[in-house]
Amino acid sequence: MTRLILASQSPARTKLLTEAGIHHEVLVSDVDEDAVQARYGVTDPHDTALLLARAKAEAVAALPEAEGALVLGCDSVFEFDGESHGKPYTAAVARERMLRMSGSKGTLHTGHWLVDCRDTEADFDETDDAEDRETAEGTGATLGAVSSADVHFAEMSEVDIDAYIATGEPLHCAGSFTIDGLGGAFIRKVDGDPHAVVGLSISTLRELLSHANVGITELWQVDGQ
Ligand SMILES: Nc1nc2c(ncn2[C@@H]2O[C@H](COP(=O)(O)OP(=O)(O)OP(=O)(O)O)[C@@H](O)[C@H]2O)c(=O)[nH]1
């Protein structure tokens, strides 16, 4: 079976793949996101170059242990009111943002990057820089795509917001909300691929795999088979 490695710590992303029947391994590597940001320096929320760069950096960081596999990196950002929001991390940041998001809408963008290492003979250990690894002789197809969806929020009272933040859920989610968890109570509708909101568009993965001449059905692991 074709090996797919998800280079992400996100529990939601591996859950999405598992629920979609897609057999995969998880490989988490340390990526210096600030260094990636410094290399790109873009802060324009409409510019998805940084999003793809971070997704690529996640995938490339896993390459030394990915010989013979396909590697997928992802990164998500919430575009709201002319700003790019990642995870809030603190209650104060989450509260400030959610008070503004109440009754409004924003766009969740998820960048995906797939590297095909099935034919590589490269010895990635010889290179210690992500960019060098990426261009190391032998890496196969490397391709990125962004999937986005507009998220429309219900009016949220301060009591609702404080109760939601007290659960801790929004602190580690791009945009300070989930659509498939407790946060779903405040989501009026999603225009676009809801998987892109959660953090990994399975449909976009299908398209990326097709460029590597892999049909997504080849990765299906149906119970008992
Ligand atoms: N379950 C769920 N998680 C969400 C939702 N929106 C955003 N997230 C999560 O918010 C996180 C976005 O942060 P990222 O920096 O892209 O990813 P991460 O969790 O740090 O993991 P890495 O890929 O290792 O960087 C991801 O884990 C997403 O799955 C949602 O609607 N539902």
C-alpha cells in the first residue's frame, strides 16, 4: 500500500484522514514557523504564499524519515477583518477576537503541501537545511494547494464567549473556534469545504494525489480489509 505520512501534530487532521478511511502515519517535526515567516515576511491575509510555505516546511521537515512515502504538510489561518489569525493561545486574545467575530464572518484558509518521496535516493541526512532537503536530488513531485471556506458566526454573548473559552477548546484552533466541536454551537453556516475549516481538505488531498498519479481510493483502509 502506498505510504502517506501526515506531517502534523493536529489531532483534527489525523482524525479527518482516519474518518475518511485514509491509511496514514503521523510524523511530527519541529518547524521554526518564525523563520519561515521571516523568509516570506508577508502579512497580507489574502496572500497565501506564507500559508503554503509553512505547509511545505512541515512536509520538508519530515523528509529524512519519509523515503518511499508521500508526505503531506498543512497549515491553517483565519482571515478576519483584514487580519490573519492563527491560534489565540490565551483567553484574553481569544476573547478580544471572538467579541469582534460575533454575528460576523471570516474565511478559514488551509494550505496543503504534498511531497512524493517514492522514487528518491536522496540521503536527506547530508543536508541540514529544509530548503536544501526540498531541492535535494531525487525528491519527486512537490505541489501545494489552498482550500478556503467562509464561516458565518451567530451572535455570541459575553457569557457564551467566556463559557466557550473556559473549555480551552478555542485556544489551540486557528481562528479561535471549531465547527465540529463545542464551537459548532455558534456557527450559522459554512460556505465552502468544511474539511478545509477543520484543517485538511480531503478533496484537495485527492487532487494533489492525482498529480502524483495516486488515486485516493488506493489509500482507503476499510475495516476488515
Ligand atoms: N477540530 C477542529 N480543529 C480546528 C478547526 N479549525 C482549526 N482547527 C485546528 O487549529 C489548528 C491550526 O493550527 P496549525 O498551526 O495549522 O496546525 P497545528 O495544530 O499547529 O499542527 P501542525 O500541522 O503540526 O502545525 C489545527 O490543528 C486545526 O486542526 C475546526 O473547526 N475544528
